[in-house]
Amino acid sequence: MERFYVSKLPSADGFLVIHVQTCNIVPQEGDRVFLGMSRTSSHAVDVAQNLFKKVRLCECCSLTNVDAIVDGAEEAFLASQRA
């Protein structure tokens, strides 16, 4: 599971940007809102859309990359439990 945050300040295009905690450009604590922990970034986007009008996923935290990291970690954990 990843921790997701949304920026409090809009980007140049007017959107509030959603990041995972490990993102290199996640805003500082005072400049972000915790969205919760989720297995997928699509869930984090849904949560943010219920709170704010214009949101998008960070380009560095693209949907495919975040979900692939989470899925990969889960697969590694499950494999270690079978061994």
C-alpha cells in the first residue's frame, strides 16, 4: 500500500497534483493533504476528485508506474511467504 497526497497549491495548469509519498517532488507537509493509503493510484484519484474540482496524477507518479511498483512489491511479498 502506498500513501497518497494531493498538493494544496495548484500547478501552472490549475490542477492540484496527486503524489505518492516516495515521489521526488511531493510537496512539504504543510503544502499537501493526505488522501489515504491505497493499493492503486486510481483510488487516490477518485478520493481527490470527491474533495477537489481539478486534480491529476503527478507525471512522475504515473498511474502505470505506481501500480506496477505496488503490484511488484505485493508479488515479492507473496513469493517470500510461499518459500
